[in-house]
Amino acid sequence: MRFACIFTILIGSLGIIGCQNNAQTGAVGGAAAGAGLGAIIDDNNRGRGALIGAGIGAIGGYIIGNEMDKSGNPYD
């Protein structure tokens, strides 16, 4: 329970900092969504599921956001 509270505070604080581009925004959003889904999916150890899900979600979100940045307006 204590781990879940600390993890939620850390993820929430990342959103407050602000993101400069789509890659960063995607990484934060992917980590948050992955942590939630990972905790739901792993019934035996929700903390482990949240960590694995956050890592996979952050990587996936970063890749998608980075591709969005590459295909954006080159004159921005």
C-alpha cells in the first residue's frame, strides 16, 4: 500500500513538471497508463506489475511521440 501511494505521487508529479515535446508527453502518459494496467493485470504482485507496465508504457509512448515530432511541421 505504501509503495502504491509513493508511486502515484511520483507519476503525478511528472505531469506537473510539463513536457516540451510529444515524445516526453507520450512517455509520461504511457508510463501512467502502463502502470495502471500493469497493476490490474498482475494479481499476484501489483507493484511488480505496475513497474513493468510503467516501463513498457513509457518506452511505447516515447516511440510514438517521437515519431509524431518527426512528422510534425519542420518550421515550428
